[in-house]
Amino acid sequence: MIYWLYEHRDWFAWEWAGGLESPIYKLLNLFKYHTFRAGGAALTAFALSLIYGERVIRKLISLKVGQPIRTADEVHKLFELHGKKAGTPTMGGVLIVASLFASVLIWARWDNQMVWTCLFATLGLGALGFMDDYQKVAKKNSKGVNARFKLVWQGAVGLIVGLAFAYGMGHHSAEVSNMRELHVPFLKGPLITDMGLFAVVFYIFIMQGTSNAVNVTDGLDGLAAGCSVTTALSFAGFAYVCGSGKYADYLHVPFHPLAAELAIVAMALAGACIGFLWWNAHPARMFMGDTGSLALGGCIASLAIGCRQEIALVIVGGVFVMEALSVIIQVVSFKKRGKRVFRMAPIHHHFELGGWVENQVITRFWILSLIFALLGLATLKLR
């Protein structure tokens, strides 16, 4: 919407201000720049989260949408640490998704396919999370929807997103990167020049893996939201570079002009998460639930695919990777050896049971997330 004002700046300047030298013309001219609109998107999403957070909390309380907590028989000592959180409003992810959508629709260009693909991924997986949260609240248990149904839904969303990215983004010139290339940090050129249909399979895996990784990270107040902020800021940088022919050529990263608008999506995501943290910081007044965590995972995954930085996502989202791997290692070890590697998985609970208080775990994981984000951005120069 804001970009439309830029496109019609001449009319506004003559009709409202009397000429092209007017302050209105100069202001509208700013709307051309991705950096300006990205900053505006972040501030807008943050403000919306802040303004409507209290209303969302009250509405969730009135609907009796309380978070079910696993019993002492299920989690033993962890129940002593988190039992008091039972009944805290969940499904607060609707605030993140709504703030993100509103901000992107205001500040991003509506003719950009990558923007709409990212929004579809966010909404598609957010809808799955909403169903999962509803099942938990309605049945008063912590299991939610069937795991197989969840994987199928994630796969379906990943298929649509994968086809859109791999075959629907078009080439504007010979310099534009093929969206089916596989790029690896530290290499100047693509490792694989055309993955063909395997690119779609690869993107499905990225969508499933990222959404589930963010989902398991969401176990402490503000943990997933805080780590998503640093990840989103990092991909805002990637998007700006990948969408600029000059910088992409200089840094030897894949170039696609549509990727520049993803900086607005990434910054809106960061702003929405920061605003949500206002209400989700320990002790949390509401939880994002699967509605938020799966939506965040979908948005982050689609940003990584759009920037051609799927492998870099493993570095940038290092905390999410740690959390997901801890669950996989724990399950495999227990099934194969009958022994647990961690006191409890995901790994944030391992440290809790080891004596770290909740705020220590959260803050230290945020620090790790920031370091991983900086390391991911550093790969831009190591090619």
C-alpha cells in the first residue's frame, strides 16, 4: 500500500502540495527504498503487537483458552517448575501472525510473488498450529493433533511453497539466480546448478524441519520469540543483499530482484516478535502456542528459501537446530540403547533440571541465538 503512494507521488505532490519540490513529494519518494520500508514494517508490527496485546489476552481469557500442562506423572520434577503456568492463555500466536500480515500488507509491494509465498507459508502452518492448540484446549490435554496429520499438513504446505519458489518465480535476466540452485556458505558458486524436482522435495524438508524445530523450542517464556527476532534480523540482511545486483555480485551470493522485498517481511516478523515479547516475557501473560511457533517456522523457512540460504539457516537458526537435534538424539538413544543422553529433551529442559533457573536458560539461549545469527551473516564475506 505504501509503495502505491510512491508510484503516485507526482499526483499527490501536484494535487496536495503544489509541486515536486514540496515536502510531501520528498516524503513519498522515501517509500521507494527497501531499507525505509523495512524499518517502517518493523515499527508497525511492533506497535500493533503492543497496542492489541492486552485485548488479545483478555479475549483469550474470556474464551477460557488456557494452556494445559503435563502432569507430575508425565514430567516429574519439571511439573514443580512449570505447574503454576497451567491456565495461562495460549494461542497468542494469532497476535504475531496478525501483526505480521498487517505490517507486510502496508509496507511491502503487492506484486511480489515471494512476499505472498512467505505469507502463505506463515498462514498455512499457523492454521495447523491453531488446530493443534484447539485440540489441546478442547480436550484439556497436551498432545494436540495426530503427529502423522501434522506432517502431512506441513508437507502439503511445503509442496505448494516449494513449487512456487522452484518454478513460479521466473527469470528476469541472465544474471538472476535459478531458484533450483543449491548454494552453500563458503562457496562462490552454486554447489548444484539445477536440482530439478528434487528442489521441491528439499523445500518440503526445510519447511517441515524448521517449523518443527521452532515448535520444540517454544517451551519457555519468550524463548522461541526471542530467538526468532535474531533469526529474522539476519535474514533481513540476507534478503537485502540477495535482492541487490550490486551487492550480490560483490559478495558472490545468488541474486534475484524479488528477494529484496523479503527484507520487509523479515523486519515485520522481527517487529511482531519483539512486540509479542512484551507480553510473553517471563512470567508470561500469554503463550504463542503452536499457532505462533509453527507460523514462525513457516515464515523463517520461506525467507531462507527465497534468499537461497537454506544451508545458512542451519547456522543462523543454530538454537532451533540444537533443540530439534536434542529431541532426535534423545529418542534414538532411548530406543536403541534404553538410555537417555539428556535429563530431558528438548535441551532447554535439560539445563532447567540441571539447576539453571528459567530466566538463565532463556537469556543464555538468546545470547547463543545472536551469536549464531552473526556467524550466519559472516558467511557473506567468506566465499
